[in-house]
Amino acid sequence: MLDAARECAALAKTLAPVTERERALPAELVAKLTDAQLLRSGVPGYLGGPEAPPAVSLETAETVARGDASAGWCVSIAVTSSLLSAYAPRKCAEEVFGDPRTVAAGVWAPRGTGERVDGGYVVSGRWAFCSGIPHCDWLFAGFVHEGQLYVAAFPKAEITVLDTWHTNGLRGTGSHDCVADAVFVPEHRVFSVMGGPPPEAVALHRFPLFGYFALSVAAAALGNARGAIDDLVELAVTRKPLGSSRSLAERAQTQASVAEAEAALRAARLLFYRSIDDAWQAAQGTEPVPDALKVGLRLAATHVTRTAAKVAESMYDLGGGAAIYETSPLQRRFRDAHTATAHFQVNPASFELPGKLLLGVPARTEQL
């Protein structure tokens, strides 16, 4: 999978201007990601899925994001949606993921409402930030019924996709709004993620779901920052600032800034994968993953995303006048990085819940 991710990253980098212009992943790239099962690595083995450990799936997203952040982001979000195959009733999981070329998007926030009817629910709502919906076949969307939170699986043909994704960064993710207007959802396609994984869940699906979601954002940010360093290094070898006989790479300021960024990114990446490994080892047992390890996942996700944005910003600044043009990948890295930091899972407020727990302040931990 990692070899395939590197091949996809190279293609994503080549196609990045097209991805940005079209505000969606090109069909050629989607096909390559789909063939490698990178968009469904959370699907269990009994459905023909890779059932890949979290570190593997997240590294594939990081790797693809090194080529293009929008592509890596779409890998991340599709993987988290594929994890719901373990929470959904078996009939639903087989219907959605039985075809190995199926890709699902997901917005679990309960932005819809449901009415109980014979055989299922009638659900209405509008969900923003449906990343990857242009190339997806299904949408998992959250709704409320009698104060309880549920997720419904909609075929894309039964919802309306609104062209709302006109943004500063991550333009290629196609994260449009989706609307359901009194859509009937059969009972087997409605479930909850709030009670934790089912008793028979394998280790992958005992790994903390909400922590995984936050980590998926961080994985794309991490790859984008690495790509920004790549882009700066490539530029620095040939670019000579106005009035200077030395290349950008030969200047002391550049050398010190690149080294500092490299150190920050390596340290953040070590925290990222160490936190994942700690929780993964705990998921091998029969007991729930302890809150202390869940805190570690959330701290890592937010810290990595925000550190990655600083690295991308530093590389953009070093690029100087050359970085401000639309043809420069550094300006896209900068915009993508700061769009990622706006995600509610990794914004500054996301430190509050871990902080409460670290301070011994009572807090609800259902979505930790």
C-alpha cells in the first residue's frame, strides 16, 4: 500500500494544478487510488478490504499529501468513512462496501433530523464539508432522532450535492454541502457510533474512532508540510534573490530556517506515530483503549497539524517573490496548510478537552 501511495503521490503532484482548477480529484487519480484500495483501507477483511493498521493507512494519506494536499486529504477522509463498515449493520456494510470500487464520504456531525417510520427513518438535513463527494458513491451523514445521535448511509443518487466549495485552500477536495430532503433510509442503513465498536470488532475497529478522525486531518497536514520543504529545496538550488550572487540555498538564513523546519516536522511526526502505536497496542486487547492514550492521540493530531502549518508558512516565506505566483506550489502549500488548521478536530479549541483531563477537570469523553 505504501508503494502504491508513493506512485499516487507522484501522479497527484503532476495533476495538482488540474485538481485545484477543477476543485475535485481528476478521474485518472481517483482510479489509481481506488485500484490500490487506498480509499477503503478501513474495510474489514471479510468484505475484501485491506483492514490496514492505523499507522499504515495514515502513512498512505501522508505520502499522497506530499504530492498534493487535496489528494492526501481525500484519502484520509475516505479511510475514516470506510471504518464505519464495522459499526454499520452487516447488511449495510455489504451493500456499501461489497463492491471494491465503492468510495464513501462522511460527515458524522448530527446536522440532520430523522422521523421514525415503518421500516426505517425519513431523514432531512444539510451537511457541510463533505470531502471527496464528487468521486464518492455513498454519504454517511449524522442526524438526531429523539435526542439520540445516529448515522445514515445515503446513496449519492438520493441526495443533492450543492456547489459550495469555493475556498482559499484544499480546493481539490470538493468538500461541497449535501442536502437530503425527506429521504427514506431503511433501518439497516441507520446506526450509531456513540456506543463504541461492536463486541466482535477486530483491533482496527477498537482503535479510537474519533481520535482516528482527528489523526486523518493531521496526516494530510504532515504530508503537505513535507511537500512544502521539498518544493522549497527544489526552488532554492536555482533561485538567486534580487541583487545577490548566491542562490537561495547558499544563504545562511535559508539554511537555518530549513533546518529548524526539518527538526520541528521530524519531532511532530515522531509524536504522531508514537501516539498511534501506543493506542494500537492497547487496541489488541479486549479492554477499551484508556482515556490517557486517547488524549495522546488528540494532542498529537492538533500539535502536528498546527506545527505543519508553521513549517509550510516558513517555506512560503523563504520562497519570497517567487512563491506568490499561482504557478508556485508553495503558495498552494501555504493555503492548504491554513485551511487544514480550521478543521474543528484540530483548531485551538480542540486542546480544551485533553487539557481538562490533564488537569483533572470533569469532562465528557464520548467523542475523545
